[in-house]
Amino acid sequence: MRFGILGSGSWATALAKILCEQNDKLNWYLRNENTITHLREKGSNPSYLQSVTFNTDQIKLSSNIREVVDESDLLILAIPSPFLHQSLLEVKDLLHSKIVFSAVKGIVPESKDVVGKHLHIVFGVPTNQIGVITGPCHAEEVALEKLSYLTLACQNQDTAKFIAQQMSCSYIRTKVTDDTIGTEYAGTLKNIYAIAVGIAHGLDYGDNFQSVLMSNSIRELKRFLKQIHKAKRDMSHSAYLGDLLVTGYSLFSRNRMLGTMIGKGHTVKSALHEMTMISEGYYASHTAHLLTKEFDKSFPIMEAVYQILYEKKSPKKIMAKIAKRLH
């Protein structure tokens, strides 16, 4: 089965590194020709995870997305959600015959849906050909070959097991699940909670408070998942709790970083401008706000982040209100 990666950022680079451990050939779409030239000449991505070096004989690099999709059986999407829909429009006629796994962990702005649902409704990819790659796993630690964990979610368990086997190596452990909806929403919404923890950190709340904020976040996430897709799931599983913890606490977390900057006094606009990578939690917060208005449960932490990001409410005042509701 021929693998193709779409995307050029840190997570795409980490996934390419993982797949090259067991696969002789990999197709990789990168939009920027300068990046491709550097990879061919130096064997590394000049913009992300520069310490990772590739044997370029293993990789077919192309800035032609149709070429990569056409020559791949299984696609891994690692294009940031704000740019994903427009990129996939170029290959809309090719996607229905592919197995497509999302590693995006974000909301597609055009449809306000997670990637899997967007792939099915907009691009006609059958649900049993759609999967999710989730953590807990930071690209920076993959680059350092620190032991990390991936969960592969797909309704077709044979497909999930196959990809899990292909992505297992000395520093990657894998698990499989059929909870594609739950893991994808969890992987997306944990970014919102990481922004909340970052705001608390920026406001100089201590570790004790942040731990209570995180424990309340996992309970809130559980309520959300029950509303969006009721299923039997163990929220202590690494795809839910583990991914939330690493995104909330890690210094590699861009969403925590965004929150920290806001907590320290940056405006949302200036914080977003200063960041070199996309904060998926910023976009997810708006969609989560719209979704939760339709539910009969309350989601105070997600709503607090929305108020700070989009309604320009005072982080200090909003976090003080949240502190009174935590238990």
C-alpha cells in the first residue's frame, strides 16, 4: 500500500520520519518548492524539525497535490485546518477511492466540522475509509526519538491495525480503536482546554489550580462527547486523557503557548501574529461555541475560552469566574 502525506509542517515532518522507518517509498506533498529543493539537497525540512534527516531515495517529493494523491493508496492529512478544504478541492475527484487518515486535529472553517465528517459529506469519502491519527504525541519529541504513543482510529479495524503496524517502531507505540468520532473531537477540543491552561499559567495561577482545571476539563470533554456521539468509551485512555494532558502541560504545545501569551497581557490578535505555527484551538473554539449552544449541558471552560478569544473579555475576570466553578 502506497502512503502519501499532505502537509509540510512539524507534524507532517514527524509523520514522514515515522513512516520512513518501515516503508521504502513515501509520497510527500509540500506546497513550497524551496522546501522541496532544500529537502532534496540537505535531507531536512528547512522550516520545521530541522534535526530530522531523511534518506531522500525513500521519498518522492512533489508540489503537485494531484500527483501525490493519484500515486498513493492511503493519504495522511497534515495540512492546517484553515487551508485544508481549499487544498483538497484540487483532488476532489480522486478522494472517494482513497483511504484517508486525518492528523489535523482541527475544525474545517468552511463546514464547521471535524475533518472526518467534512471528508465524508463534502468529498464523498466512505466512512469506513476515513481514519484519525491522534496522540498523545508531539512532533518535537518524535524528532528526538523519545518514546511516544499514537492511537489509530477507524471503523475498519483491519485498516487501523495495518496502519498501526506500519507506524510502530522503536520510539512509537500504537493502539487502535473504532471510536473515530470520539477521538477526533477529543483531539480537537483538547486544544481549547490547553489554551485555558495556558491563560491560567500566564495569569500566574499555580500548578495546583492548573491540575484542577485539567481534571474539570476531562469531565467537561466527556459530557461533550456524550452529546455529540454517545458510545462506550474509557476517558482515561491515552487518546482522550493522555492527549489532553500533554497538550495542556507540554512546553511544545502551541495552544498552551497562545493561552500563556494572552494571560500575560498580549491581545489575541498580537499573540496569533507572533506565533509561527497555527493554533488549532483558536478556530475550534468558535465552532465548539456554536455546537454547545444546541446542547442541554453546560461547558463553562470552553465557553470561557471563547469569551476571551472572540468577545475580548478580560482573561483575569473570566478565569476568576471559572475558578469559582471548579471542584
